[in-house]
Amino acid sequence: MPIIEYIGKRPRIDDGAFIMDSATLIGDVTISNRVLILSNAVLRGDLNGIYIGEEVCIQENSVLNPTVKEPIIIEGYSIVGYGAKVHGGEIGRGVFIGANCVILQGVRIGENSLVAAGSVLLEDMIIPPRSLVAGVPARVVRNLKDEDVEWTKIGVAGYMEILKEYENKLKRWEIRQGIASPGS
């Protein structure tokens, strides 16, 4: 897995993170404890920083590429679905980003929200907590019920179980686990 230093900044990866070898991390990227980054994900912290809180799953082929104007912050206990493109903003705790979503700069997603697959969140869109968001362009469809919020929590817990399985069963060449940057 390429872990690339850029302009003196090298990704900082907690020892409890689990990253597939085909993922790429560049520059100012911070990965917290119990983060699972799957195949071919790209986290480009070359123009601005990326912060991933604990217990987050970044699924296959996702691209996190912040703009010069703002970093990407994912607070924790969240899932970024297959092929999602995130270009800035803040994603609150307990958020599910569906497959192939596009999130542009300035977007703020409140905690315990769900963004439906294929949605496009336009610049500076503010999503209140516990919202279901869908469409192109995206809009808030309804408030989430307790069972919707629980569904995301169950999904995150499931990915943390997968993280444990990968730690125990994959060969060393297939993964990168516990790679702390020098001086961390």
C-alpha cells in the first residue's frame, strides 16, 4: 500500500487501524483507532487534511480528496460506501454514506444521518442530524427513526467484526495493520 509523504506531511495511522494493501494514503491524513480502509480506496491529503475518527469503514474504491478551501472530517462510527467521492466538509458521528455518493466542499452532515446511494450533495449543503438524504441534487427526504439509526450502528459493528477477522486471517502481504508514522 502506498503511504506517501507529501510536502513534509506523512499519513498518521493508529496501530489499531486495518488498511488493505491496495489503498493509497497521501500527505496530511490522520487515521484513528479501529478504522477499516478497504481495497483501492484513495485518501489524498495533498491539498488539505483528512481526519478519520474511530470505528469508521471506508469501503472499496472510495476517494477522499479535500479541496484547498477545507479539510475532510469524519467524526467516527460511520461508513463511507463503495465508490463514494468526498471533496470536503464534515461528516458527523454515526453517518452512513451510500454507494457512489458525491459530497462536495462545504457540506455538513449531522450525526446519525443516512445518505442514499448515488446522491449528490451540493456545495455548502447543511444536513440536520437524523436525516435521510437522497437524490441528484440531494435533499432531505425525512427524519430518521430510531430503527434507522440502529441499522447504521449494526452496520458499523459488523465492519468492526470484519476488521477482527481480517486481522486474524489475512496474510501479511494482503494488509497493512498498525502502521504508525515515524515519531508518533
